[in-house]
Amino acid sequence: MARLSVCVSVLVVLATLAAARPKADPEQKCKSGPVDLIFIIDSSRSVRPHEFETMRKFMIDIIHTLDVGANTTRVGVVQYSSQVKNEFSLKTYSKLEDMVKGINEIIPLAQGTMTGLAIKYTMNVAFTADEGDRAKVPNVAVIVTDGRPQDRVAEVAAEAREKGIEIFAVGVARADMTSLRAMASPPFEDHVFQVESFDMIHQFGFQFQDKLCGVDLCLESDHGCEHICESSPGSFQCICLPGYKLNEDGKTCSAIDLCAEGKHDCEQICISSPGSFTCDCNAGYKLNDDKKTCMMINYCSFGNHSCDHECVSVLSGYHCRCNEGYNLLEDGKTCQHLDLCNSVEHGCEHQCVSTPGSYYCICPEGQLLQENGKTCGTCKSANIDLVLIIDGSKSVRPQNFELVKQFVNQVVDSLDVSVHGTRVGLVQYSSRVRTEFPLNMYHTADEIKAAVMKVDYMEKGTMTGLALKHLVENSFSEAEGARVANHNIPRVGLVFTDGRSQDDITEFAKKAKEAGITMYAVGVGKAVEDELREIASEPVDKHFYYTTDFSAINTIAENLKLNVCAEESQGEIEVKDPCACESLVEFQQATMSTLEQLTQKLAGMTSRLEDLENQLLSRK
């Protein structure tokens, strides 16, 4: 009775739908958009011949309501029983009459009911580009079956739905409702249909057409989408405008805040807008051309600071600063020279001479200013640690490099080389730096000179700053033969170059002198005087030499004096008496000169006394 009641109800509903529906106008086609549609029809042995004919008529009725064409709706048919047969694919026919003919030519298979196998074939073969499936066009499958599947359908149907295939399941007579629901897309009330007999299956066509080509739900329903409603056959979905994302309710949208999500590369400030952002900078900074990084505003570059010496830019503006040896006046812009000889502990033993921002010491006639630039004396000593840095860049050229090596050996000849006397190391530089031999490798002048003549010319660039860095950090280390600091052995560096440095020399030229290294700078040809002076120790004029021609560097070697007083060279054995020979001669010569001057002065005074005496006698 229950089954009869259901049957009567279905008959009443379908009859009502059929009666209420106006007769189809053959010219009125589905205009809701292109669809790729596959019919999957059950032709198992349980489907009787007249029932299969009803199924054939069902498909023909439906395609008559569709706008069929290569660019509109495409139709394919897959028949299955124990096997799957592709009757025709989506790309086979583009005309309605050809499809009708193809459907009429189908011969039933009359075997088992492998519905899962048919769904899998449809998903993997029928809905592929090779078979005519189009990208971004809805895929719709209509499964018509009269029995229970003999294989598993739930998993393969779920996979097909995940790939975007919308599945309608139509059960006839003995079809299993649980299997139909396992195959169909949700909601089931829109995708699962069961009719009592094949005679009534064509009635389902009316309902299916409503689902496939019915009203545009975005236009004719209260869809609730906050931004955009996108219609699909029998359904719709909400989407958001660019820069927004769909909320969990599936209808409302919220702005994508890339700043909050950290999806930006602003250096300082990120300003969010829906799905985008712009960068900004903190006060005192401006945005660079890349619109991401920031640079501090240089208020001094505006040209209106009026600073006497130096303008210093800060976040809030700028202030003026004076060079060393000057005071900033109350106007905050003008600088006044300081007399450092009267304002600092200059330490000059004899006399301090003030210069703008600096000072220097001088000694009385006959005495020499010592290497500390403050004390005076007549002694000389050759007990030093000396490292020579020679320029091996390509601008020197091979023939001139040989002259440089002769220059080095001429300097060595003027020194007292020994283990406990003077030690000599040699460094060559170009684009890189190479220690030719350290301070502790050779102990005689002849060994050093022989090693110098074997040095190979490097060529390439002029990285003087890199060479100074090597000098400070390596050449005067105990590992390379420099004597320990408490022995008070003076450390002397001599830099030879023929051109402008390709890197910055300022940092390590300063560090060398801060480390107590007395620096000499020798330049030839295109050497830059400002760089040489920056390398040289104070007083600069006594530590800096220059000549325009390589052939004249032997003159520099003759005039170069690497002299340090003996009292600064304590703690080593075999230190020679600095006043025993050459200095004693100088002392004697200075003494004789002074005595001659005194004699001349006494003779002058005697002559004047005689004149006075004669004047007194004449008055009497």
C-alpha cells in the first residue's frame, strides 16, 4: 500500500507539471549560457527494449529544449552495463539533427550494472579537452538507471563532484534511492529524481529543463550576495570584488588587509586598502623611487642652511658644526678659529705653532723634530719594524715595477737590518693584497734584497684601502714577526702608489696612525696628493713624498729618512749607540758653527766698545 501511495503521488505531481507547462515552442531554446552535458544511460539487461526506447525519447526531448551548438550547449552520450561505451562525445555533433540521429542509432549493451565504472569514465575521458570539454563552461552529467549498482559509486562520484561536475541522478522503477543520493550533487532535492516507470521518464525532462535552463536566480531571487551574484544552471554563488574575500556565511565580503597579514614590503609604514597597500615613511624621511624604502630627508641639501663650515642633517631639521679647531658662535652658524697652542696641552718641547684647526711643533736650529712630532733631539736610530706596501696595479707597468723594486732595495740599504735591529716586511697590492714576505722571514739586507727582486708583478686594480686594512690587521701582528708592544720598537709603514685608489682609504689610514704606526706615503705619476697626505703621519710634509716620473724615485729613496730616537727603542738586545758616529759628527759640526757665530758677535761688540771709547776721549 505504501508503494502504491508513493506511485499515485508521483503520478499526480508529474501530471500537474505536464498540464501546467505550456507546450514547448521549438524556437524557444535555453539561453542561460553554454553547458557541456553528458547523458550516462543504463543499458543493463534489466532495461527492456521498450523502456530503452523511452530513455532514447527522453534524451531527444531534452536536447530539443537546448540551444545546441559548438559555441553554446554541447552534448555527449555514454552507455554502460558491465562495460562502458562512448556513443558520441561533446565534440562529435554541433547540429541538433545530427545528435538526434546519433541517439537513434544507439544499440543497448544488455549486460550488468557498473554505474561507478561509467561515472569514472565520464570524469576521466568524456569531460576532457580531447573529447570537446571546454574550460570555464559548466559540466553537467545526467545518470539514468533502473537498478542497484554492482560496483562502488560513492567515492568516484565524490571525486567527480570535486572536479566540478554537477550530477543529476534519475532513478526508474527498481532504482536504489541510497545509491542515487550517493551519486548526485547536493542539494538532493534539486538533483535526485525517481519515477515509477520508464513511461513517465519523459515527464522528468520538464523538471530537468527548469534546473538547467530555468530562471536566473541572481535576477529573480533574494540571493543575499553583498557584492556579486554569479548564476549557474539551477543555482548561484556569491563572489566578492577584487580586494575582498568571501566570509564564512558565503554571502558577505570583508576587505583583504595585506598590511595586517604582513603581505607587504614597506620599510616603515604600510597603508592598507582593500586587497592592496601603499607605503609611507615616518616624520623626517621620504619615500624612495621604489615606493617601498625610506631615506632620511637631507635638510642641508636645500641650500638654505648658511652654516659657516658644515651642515648636519637630523630628523627634525639641521644644525651647524665647525671643523676641528673652531668654535661655533652664538648665532649657531658662524665658526671662530681656536688658538690650539693656547687652549690645549700641545706637548711641544720647544715651540708650538698654531694653524686653523690644528698646530705643529718646531725645534730650535740644529735640532730635529722627533717622530712623535713634539720632542726635539739630534739622535738617530735604525731599530724599527718596517713594512713596505708597493702598488702592483696594471698602471705601474712591468718596466716601472722593476724600478719600484730597486727603490725598495735602496731603502733597505739605508737601514741596519738584523733580528734585533730593523726588520723589514713587504706587501704588494692591486685588486687584492699579497704578503710577499713578513717581518720575521729575512734577517739580513742581502736576503731581503734578493727576495724583493724575485717578486712577481700582480697587475689589475688599485685597492689602496684594502692594502691599509691588511697592514693594520695582519702585517704588524706577532704572527708575522712584529715585536711585542712593550719592547717599544717603533712600527713604520711605507705606502708606494702611482694612482688614485679605487676604494676608500680614510678608515684604515686613520686606524693605522691610531695603532701607533708611523706612516710614510710615496707617490709617483698620477698619485693623488690628497690621498698621500691622508695616509702620511704628522707632520705631513716630513712623511709624504712625490715625483712625476718613476726614474726619479731613487732621489726619493736618498732623501727618505726613517729615523726614530733611541729612547723610543728600548728592550731589545744589540741596539747600537745612536750617538756613536754620524750623530756625533753632526753635533761637532753644530758646535763649531755656534762657536764661529759667537766669535763674530764678540768681534762686533769689541769694535763698538772701541768706537765708544774714542768718542769719550774726543769730548775731553
